[in-house]
Amino acid sequence: MDLQQQFYEFRTWALDFDGAAQRWMWSGIAILVGYLLGVIISRGLRFSAHKLAGLAKRKKEGEENSADHLMIDILSALVRAAFILIALAIAANLLFGYSLGEAQNVAVSALKGLAILVAVWFLGSWLGSRVRRFGEKVGRRASSGGQTLFHFLAALVRFGAFAIGLIAALQQFGFPIASLVAVIGAAGLAIALALQDTLKAVAAGVVIAVFRPYRIGDAVRIAGQDGTVSDITPFTTVLNTLDNREITITNDKAWGDVIVNSSVRSLRRLDLPFTISYGDDIDRAIEVIDAIFKADPRIRDEPPVWIKVQELTFNGVDLRARAWCANGDWVDLRGDMLKRVKQAFDRAGINIPHPILATPIARQADPAVSSPEGSTKGRQ
């Protein structure tokens, strides 16, 4: 028997849908093809969405778990689920005689709704990316903090687009708009009661975006955490630390706690303490510190350098030196000044005393034991 004859017989066997083995085979093929089509199309949509929203570039910069990525993952899961459901409907028809006409109506409605949801999300992503890029241009041209506000608006555009697309998609299943609005209103009330903290974060995010106590790129301390602001979403503020960690703080905690912004001012004061021994010449120590500070071009002439005796302690004489510099020079300048003053003190013979640890107070001896009379009594 030649290969062509074998192929003809296999085709004849495979197309005989009255056999149980054939029905199970085609059902498995349908499910496998539906799964593969869902994976391929969802990955294509994810790639396109990343390009439209500019998320590929942001992922390279370390923003891997943003809300935008989560929304795209949800859309991809919906696409895969839709294709698997279609494949399951075909398998149910083959195995159990499920009506494909009814399944076709449900599938067409599902695909229409999914297409609307994807299209509206893509439009929202494109608009959000345009808003974000415009904010970045504004941030580069001026230091008004517009970049932060536009980042926040871009996130709102994408979330709003998803909500509108979801309503339009549900309408394809026969839900009237009035009923959808009523259901969404009731659900919104229930969600508002259940997610009070989340709504507080959203409200605080709006306040932060409007009043801008900190901006993208600022070095801040928020809720006791230090870092550089990398992103502000409607729900959270994301900080990057010096040791390359990511800290996520909900906006309600950020707004409700003390906010220390070290980047908002162009100048920053350097405030350094120095301690010398009581036997050293105070005026000589002040001259050495003053010369070190004024020799560095990063130190501003105005306001002038201020060096005075701050306090007389058990350890020695505490001096305080204050000078002004550019905000970006503060960290490096502080380390350089500490090093140079220490080296200059060594050359000038000025001692920096070690801390004097307080010795424990001697326990008062019991006179009945320590005195000669007490010792005598103790022996008796």
C-alpha cells in the first residue's frame, strides 16, 4: 500500500465524526489550536501595547511591575480565555452535541466585546503615552513639576479608557446602558465601602499631582523612607534607593506623613560638627576649617562661611561649620570636607579627642561591712 492510499484511508477515518475516537481527537486538536492562537494573538497585542504606551523603554529602566503592565496582562489573559472558550464550544459540539448556533452567537458577542475592549485600551494607551511624553518635554524645559502631573494624568487616561471599554464590551452581551450604570453605581458603592484605604490613596494621589510636594526625579524622604521618586500613579508613589531597591508607598501614607524634599531648592546648606581638645588653639582650628572651606570652588561666597564654637562638652570643644553649595554637590562636598579637615588638623597638630565614656558610679559601700568596726562586728 503506497503513501497516498494510506493518507486517503486516514482522512476517511478522521472525517468520520460518528466514531468516539475521531470526536476526541478533533476535540483535542480544537483545544490545542485555540490555545496556540490565543497565545500568539495575545503576545502580539502585548508587544503592540508596549510599543504604543512606551512600556518597553520603561521596562528597561527598571519599571517592571507598573499598573500599565498589569492591565496589559489582564487583556492578554482575556484574549487567551476567549479563544479557549471557542475551542471548548467546538469540543462540546463534537462530544456532547452542543448547539454551535448558540455557541456562535455567544462567541460573536464575546469577540465583539473583546475587540472593543482591546481597541479602546489601545487608544487610551496611545493617548496616555502622548500625555506622558508631553510631560517629559515640559519637565526638561522647565522645573515647574509639570512632568509629575502629566505622568499622573497619563495613568488616569489609561484607566479611564479601560473602564469605558469594559462598559462597551458588556453592552455587546445585551446589557442595557441604564442597567450597566445602575449596576456600576451599586458596585461602586460596595467597592467604596470595602476599599476605603484604596480610595484614600487615589484621593491623596490627586492632591499630590495638583500641589506637587515632590516630583519625578526628586530626592525625598517619604514615610520614613529615603530615595528618588521614579513614578507616581493614582495609587502609589515609587522610590528608588541608592542601593537600587524599589520602595512602593501608598499615596495616602505619603501625603499623611512628613515629606522631606531635598531637591526642591537650588541651594543647600552644609552643616558639619568638629570637636577639638581643650588644649588646642580654638582660633587656629577655626582658621584651618575656614581655609579648607574657602579653597573649594563648590562653596558659595554668599551666604558666607560661618564657623563658631557650639558647645563645651566632656569630650572637648565642639565647633560648627556652615556653608552653602549647589544641591547636587552636597553629598560629595560633605565627604570631601570631612576628609580634608581631618587631614589639615593632623598637619596642624590639632587633636580630635576620642569620646570619653562615663565610668559607672562606684557603689557606695555598706558602712556595716566596710568600716573597721563593721568588719569586727561581722567577725563576731
